[in-house]
Amino acid sequence: MFPVVMRRPLFGNPRSTDNKGMSANTFTAPSTPMADNLPPVKWLIWSIEHNAWWAPARCGYVQQRAEAGRYSWAEAAQICFDANRFKKSDIPNEAMCPDE
């Protein structure tokens, strides 16, 4: 099963600035056994806000999955974190899913 990145932080308190958490303005993909042991799969990002896939190189949106950009886990997690960090509801703007 692959993790889905949404509004809530993966690790730590999002308001914390200590070394155990992450600040509300930065995100570094965690190096954990879960992240380190993921199969070498690329990730797609679905924009719930735009009802479309993220295009390659973060340049816009596309309707067809075949045309969507493929991102590493760390890059996709960063994109979703940045897009969702100021959401006030539990429904994220962006979500990542594996390219299978």
C-alpha cells in the first residue's frame, strides 16, 4: 500500500519548528524505512481543485493520465505539501498516487 499525501503532516507537528517536526513553511521528505523501501515507482499528482492531472515539469494540468507528469516520491510529496499547507478544510487540493 502506498501513502497518500494530504493536508495533515506525515511526521511531526506542522506548527513545530523543532528538529522533531517540520515548520509550517518547509517540508523535507522523510527518510524512513517506509520511504526508503518504496518500490522504484513514479508518482502522479491529481489536482482535486482543477479536476486534472499535473503536467510534466509542474507546467499546468492535463486531462489524460498518459500525458501527466511523473514525479519521484520526494518531489510529489513536496508538491502536495506546498499545495495543501494552507487548506482550512480536510479536503486537500492535491493528492499523489502511484503510476502503476
